[in-house]
Amino acid sequence: MEIRNCKKCNRLFQYVTGRVICPACKEEEEKVFKKIKEYLYEHPKATLVQVSQETGASIPTIKHYIREGRLIITPESPIGIECERCGTMIKTGRFCEKCAYEIERDMKKATNGLIKNSTKYTNSNLKKSKMHYLNKNKIER
Ligand SMILES: [Zn+2]
Ligand SMILES: [Zn+2]
């Protein structure tokens, strides 16, 4: 255990794990998060600016919650976040479907290059994850 300064209010507190933020600020954040959630529930078509003004949360904070998947954005909502790779509007996560697929593919390529010696293992793994991807798509569409 160590004593550190809260990144938000600069008070000293007993740091355990995770973000460097004191219990009071954490609690405050939870309150704001609840507010955002409730506001969006009542106003599913509100814009990011509206939500920010009504809840007092900054736009980056709201976007952060969306990216983390803590805040679920309905399909009819104008709110979205940008894909970190191509900037396309998405509703959750870090990348759009296309980029997620391409990243996965590139990663597999890299993995294949690395594990030359255990080709068999890699191949069966590839098949498995590919099937998983297709199945997932089927369910979602
Ligand atoms: Zn604090
Ligand atoms: Zn993208």
C-alpha cells in the first residue's frame, strides 16, 4: 500500500490499485455516471453536448464510458465515438467492425510469422477463431 496524490483533487489518499483517484472522487464519478445513464435512458435521442450539459460530465468522460462499454448507446441515438483507426462512427469499443477484422487478420499474420515451428497448432487455432468470427456475425445480423 502506498500514499499518493489524487489525480483529480490532489488530496493524499491510500492508493490500492487501478487509477490514481481518491475514494471521494471515485464516488463522485459514480454519481455522475449514474446521472448520464439515467439521462440517456430518459432521453435516448439526446446529443453528446446535451448529455454533457445536463449531467455536468465532460464529453471525453462520456465518450470514455461508451468506449469501455459501460454506457450502452441505443441505435437511434445520435451519439457515437470514433473508431481509433479510421474515425468511423461506432457505438462501443475501440474500432469499427471493418478495422477490428483487419486488425485481427494482421495480428494473425504476425502470429503466424512468429510461431513458424508450431505450424500445426497455429493452423487449428486459426480455423477455430475464424469460425467463431463467422458465427458471431450471423447472430448479430
Ligand atoms: Zn480526489
Ligand atoms: Zn475503423
